[in-house]
Amino acid sequence: THPDFNCPTPEGPIPDCGALTAAVVAATGVEPVVVGKPAVHMIDAFCAKYGTARNTLAMVGDRLYTDIAMGINAGILAVLVLSGETTADDLITATHRPDLVLKDLGEAAGLLVP
């Protein structure tokens, strides 16, 4: 699970995992175990499976509370792209601060090392 309440689509937002999980929590009173963003389980599993050092990884995303929080929690480079949910104004009061802020994924692609 992850706590994202909606997922953007060209037709407008649709319910995402966080919205569905909230309904189950309301009905059962049981909190979920979050293994997706912002938890670090996926990063841990990736590093273990591929023998990858964390200092070679980056988490790139558009949501401060999941994508950037995951990068911070995992101790890897946290890169925010401003082409999705988060705006530059959101950074003023952000709890989770990215290491790098880019306009979009195109700009991120230009930073990749072959």
C-alpha cells in the first residue's frame, strides 16, 4: 500500500490506494502495514537483489509525502519533478525537502549517467 489518495489522469483524478485503504480502515479500525512509498522496503529489496549501493540510487517523483519522503527515509538522492502534484510554492512549507528540484522528467533524463 501507499498513502496517495488520488492518481492524476487526463480525465481528472481517480481514487488511488490511499483512498481505498482509508475506506477499509474506517470500516475495520485496523491500520494497514505500508510497504510501498514512503516505506523503504522496495529500496531495501532492490539493493539486496541487485547488489546495488544506495549512493548510486535516486528516487524521482512528484509527491513530497510519498516519493520524496521515501528517498529521504532510504537515504538516497530525493529528486522532485514539478510536472505533477507538487508546485514550487509547496516547497516553501514542505516538511520533506528534496535534494534536487527539476522542471520535469525530461530534465531528469539529462542528468542520467550512461
